Amino acid sequence: MSESLSSPPVVYELSDYAALYRHSRGRLLRLLKRAIITVLGLLIAVELLSLAVGIPVDWREFILGVVLGALGLFLAARLPQLTARIAIRSAKRAGFLVPQTYTITTDAFQARSERGSTSINWHAVQRVERSDDRLFVFIAKRVAYIVPRRVFADDGAFDSFCAATEENFDARA
């Protein structure tokens, strides 16, 4: 690619931050949910076994355990949204929630806003990953620029931007 390609202006929304959290920590979330379900299953199995062999069951502790497990599952499911709310509140307070434009060149991924600009050499980009409706350009393990599909006029423009990003990232060697 010899010319640069720019995105339309991007203003992050709550869903963008939640998508980043799910994308970068999805494995951890799945592990957390499995652990909670496993503990709940063990709790129920122990109580059923106690009943089967005639050991008295303390129903208050059992119900408390089930309620805490259900609360844990609920919070684990809501964690991306909760984290996104905190991130967007911080970004608003700091004045970072302003429109920004991303530009792809053969040398770098660039971000520009009214607050300034940055140019990140492709060698400094850790990874580029695409989901159905967003492109993530990771500059650290869990820190990424998010390019949402919704800012482009059509799927073709988004696909072209993603392809150019992936092509330049892959050509960094």
C-alpha cells in the first residue's frame, strides 16, 4: 500500500470499551465463570450426598452459598459493562473522549484528535485483531485503539481499512 488510508472520526462508546474488555480478557472471564459453576456444582453435590447418607444439612449455609454463587455469576457476566462504565467515566473526566481519526500508512498507525496526534511504528504494535464489528490495534497487552465498524459508510470501507491495517502490520518484518 503506497498511500495512506484514514478512518472517519471515532468517538468511543460504552459498547467499544466493553468489547475491548471481552476481547482482551475473554479467556479470563470464561475461566472465572467455569470456576463459579464448578464450586456451585460441588456445593450442590455435597449437600445431596449429605442428604443421601443422613447427615443433617444446614439449609442457611447452603442457600447462602447458592446465592453467593449466583451473585458471582451475575457479576462475572456484567464485568465488561461495569469496567467499560469506569473507563468511559475516566476518559470523560480527563477530556480524552473526543473525536479521533486513525490513519494507516506503510510506516505507522496514526491517531489524531484536537488534543494532539501520535504515530506508532508498526514494529511497536503488538497485535491487530478483528471482530465482526471492530478492529483492535493493540499497543500493549490490554491497551488498544478501537476502530468500530459503525463509523464507516459501509462494510466495504470498513473491510478496506481493516485489510490495510492487517497488511501493514504483517509487512512490518
